[in-house]
Amino acid sequence: MIDNKTTYRGFSLGEFVDMYGARCSIQKSSLATEDAIWLGVDDADPKILASKAKEHGVDTNYTTGWVDYPIPDDVLLTTRMHLSID
């Protein structure tokens, strides 16, 4: 189910959860030259293999599976597509 909202600038925004539980959104773009939307997940949710975590500076007690991989504040992960009708 999509929760329809409006951005603080007045553009349509729909928020929803995908089949894996990831928070996602679809938003009307402010692009003035053509009709477009933003679509994608709200958080990249980066992970690293637990078996490789320590060698990359991630402290964990897990030895198998995936664990959270902290991203420094100075790093940007782009998670949304800017799509036109074409």
C-alpha cells in the first residue's frame, strides 16, 4: 500500500515497503523541462560479509552471513533513479 504525501515543496510523494521490507518512495520530480519522477529505496542498507568484516574495520561477533557496514558521513550512496516517461 502506498502512503500518499506531499513534499515540503508541494510535490507528490508516495511511500511504501517492498517485498523484502525495504522502505521505498516514488516522488514527482521538480524538473521544469520535462515530466519525471524519483523512484527507489530510501536507504542503501550496506552490508558486508561477516567473514570479511574485521579486515575492513567492522567489529562484529558474527562469523557468517551479512552484517551492517557503516558508511562514513562524508560518503553518499545514491539509491533513487530519476526517470522520465521515455
